[in-house]
Amino acid sequence: MTQKTPAQLRAEAEADLVPLGKQRIKLLNALEEIDAELRPKIVTAVTMEVPFRRIQDLTRLSPNTARAWHKSHAG
């Protein structure tokens, strides 16, 4: 049995990352699209005084992010 070189081990480790890395990139891209649609709805919800905890419960968006989105929109 031959021992693998460090370069071969690195190549295998890198190859192991590819499928999950591609899946993660795809999910992050989808999340960006969802966030683009969600952002104005969050701004409206905060303006209408929906509690930050309720927004978090409904969207899993952190209260700090909801505040930041509202603040950036309000200017």
C-alpha cells in the first residue's frame, strides 16, 4: 500500500468541499433574493409597530437586522 502525499491529501480534502460548497453558494444566492423582497416588508412592519420579537418569530431575522434595515430606509 502506498502512502498518499500531502498534495494528494490536500486535493482530496478540497474535492470533499466542492459539493457542499456549491450547495451553500446556491442557498446563499437564494437567501439574497429573499432578503431583497423581505427588506421592504420588514421596513413596513417596523413602521406599523410590529414588535421585533414577532418579526423574528415569523422570519428568523434578528431584531438588530430588522432595526438596521428600518433605520437605513428611514435615512
